[in-house]
Amino acid sequence: MQKDEKTIIMSALGVFVLLILAYVICFWGERISKNTVDWGAFGSYVSIGIGMLSIVLIYITYQEQRRANEITRVEQHIITMSNTLISLTEQNFDDIHASYKKFSEHFKISYCDLSECELNNTRRIWTYYYSFCLSEDIDKEKINSLFRYTKVCLDFIQKDENLSEENKRNRFTELTCILPESMRILLMGWLLSNSKTSSLKDYYRLGFFISEESSSPLLKDVIMYICTGESPIKRQSPKIDVYNIEVQDFSEEQFSDTYKRLFHS
């Protein structure tokens, strides 16, 4: 039940209570009548409040039914869009896979201090990599159509007022599971290439650009930075001083002791 509808019900109950209180105050101290005419008049008086409550409840029921029907319609539309997306992705899977393989080659290293990188320049590099990974033998128009339709689907879910925030997140999670990582990551390149950066933060917030566990940590950091503008926490990469390692038998040493010896000595 919506907040506005709860307010309407409480208002109607308030009016009903006021009617009863007004009647009690006016006739307080009077003896209870045994005349059926008086009781009929009282019943007519009470029926005003009951009628008001009935109208409100009928209205609330109608609104709830209308909302349920609308949500059902939206869910059916999302299912249709999801099936279409799956079909289009399968048709272009080879091109997407080959393009993503080229794209991911630029993120083999595990770490880069992104706090030293300017956001717009980072986005330009991502766009450059995206343009570079699309080879000449790929049907770019088909890829563009796929990404264009994907954005339409995501925007439909994200902006629909009938879906709760939790429902939107669930729908995004389903699409994230359905669509391969390669397609979702390349979509970022298409969005940046077409200056559609306003959608990135919402898509990221709803989990659409989540990467697989095996993906490069640097790739995940850059995705977060591009989508949110927030640089990941700087990671420290300690180095072992190979010239000052003690020549001793550490074969039974526990991990915590080894770490302290090598990095905190």
C-alpha cells in the first residue's frame, strides 16, 4: 500500500471517529432511547461515516489492482526484452568475444594507481581501446544496434515508476547473469563513444557492470572509476628485500610470521 493511500484511509477513519465523538458529545447524559425511530436516525447518521470508509476502501482496492496489473504488464515486457537481448547477443557472440579479447589485453597488469589519473582522460582511453578492438571485418552496425537496444531495455527498467528499487535491482541482476561479461563491458565503450555517460553510474549502482572473479583487478578498478568517479583505495604492493633475506630454515614458519618477518622487520 502506498503512503498516499494510507493517508487517505487514516483521514477517512479520522472523519468517522469525529462523527461518533460529535454525536456522543451532543447527546451525552441522555437516556438510551427504546424508540426504533431514534435508533433508525442514529443508524442513518453512522452510515454516513461507514459509506465514506466504503468509498475509500473501494478506491484503494481499485488502485492496488490497477498497480498489480501494470506491474504484470511491465514484467511481461521485461521478459520479452530479455529474450530479444539473448537472441541478439547470441547472433553477435563471436564478434563480441573477439573484440573483448583484444580489449582486455590492455588490462593484464593487476594494479595501477588511479588516483593519479584524471577521470576524463581515463574515459578517453577506454573509448580509444573500444574503437581499436572493433576490427574491420566486424559488422559495426549490428553491434551498435545491439548496444542501442540494450540501453533501451536498461533505461526502461531503471526509470519505470511501477518497479520498486529492489525489483529494479533484481531485474538488473537477472540481465547480468544472462548477458556475458564481454558484452556488458563493451557496452561501456559504446556508451562513452556516444557521450551517454549519464547512465553509467545508475547501471553500475544496480550491478550491471559486475565482473567475473577471474577478471583483472585493474579492469574492475577502472570500471568503478569510470562509472562513479571515485578512485579505488590505493593498494600497496610490498616488495621482498631479496638481498637481506636471512639464510635460515623457515620451512615450518606460519604465514603471519613470514609476513611480519619480510614486511615489518
